[in-house]
Amino acid sequence: MRDCWFTRKLQRRAALAVVASLAVPWAVGDFFKGFHKPGLVNDATRTQLLIDYLVIGASLFGLTMVGTWLIGCWVVAVMRGPRREADAFPGAPGEPPP
């Protein structure tokens, strides 16, 4: 399987993109939930729940974008097809004229 479209480089990038699309929204959500404590905000529980919903939505959106990117990579690989060697162009340097 030498001509596989899902190369090691693409595997590393895809794994990094999946981890980032999951970790970044949760880290940002935890950061912002720290500012909404009972006593500081009128309805802290409701605000924290809203932040959780936004984090879940952002994570799903990120995973969807990673999936779309990988589908695009697959389509490009399929449309290129296997590599083929063509005949030399007539009149190429070093060839006698026809």
C-alpha cells in the first residue's frame, strides 16, 4: 500500500487537529466558567450551563471541519489517480529531430 492517500504526515496533522478541536474549546470554556461564580453573577448555574453548551457546539463544529478536511484530502487523492510516466515530448533536449 505504497500509494496510500492517508500518509504518516497527514495522520499526524489529523490527530493534532482532532485533539485541538476538542481541547481548545474545553480549556477556553473552563477559563470563562471561572469568572461566573455564585455571588458574583445573578444566575451562575445558568451561565455555566450556557458556556457548556457553547463548548459542546464548538467541539462538534471543529470535529466536523476536521472530517470535511479529510474528505477533501481523499477526494483530491482519488482525482489525481495513480502516478504514471508519460512518453518524452518530441523535440526534447538531447533527442534527434523526427
